[in-house]
Amino acid sequence: MKQDVTLGSGIHRAILDWSNDLPGWQRDALRRIIENGTLCDADIEELTTACRASNGLAEENGPELRPLVAHIFRAEPIPPPR
């Protein structure tokens, strides 16, 4: 069962605070890494499109971005990628 952690002033709070000034696509990348432990090829493609779109370098709109938020941090460690 996934448990939320209290951020308080620990490392999770520091990461969340630090990420607030990052571009949206980087905040989404950080969320994906924290949720999944790694980025898959599809993540990298979507983040590349989002980065290009946010800088006016893509003809298509980027994916909907979901930034890192406090409730994403879990009490249990993320297993290593397989």
C-alpha cells in the first residue's frame, strides 16, 4: 500500500522546493522519475516533445504536463529498474 509521507523540512521538501523554479517539462520528468524510478523510451519522447514545444521548436503541442507535487513522495523506497 502506498503511504504518503509528511514533507516537513526533510529531503523531500528540499527537492519539491528546488523543483518549483524548473521548467514544466523538467518538473514532469522529475515526477516520472520519482514515481517510476526511471524514464522509459516513451517518457523520453514525450519529454523531448514537451521541451521542444516549450521553446517554440515543435510544430505540435507538447503532452499535458504533470509536475512533481508533495503527495507523490512515498514512504517505501522505489525498487530498482528491471
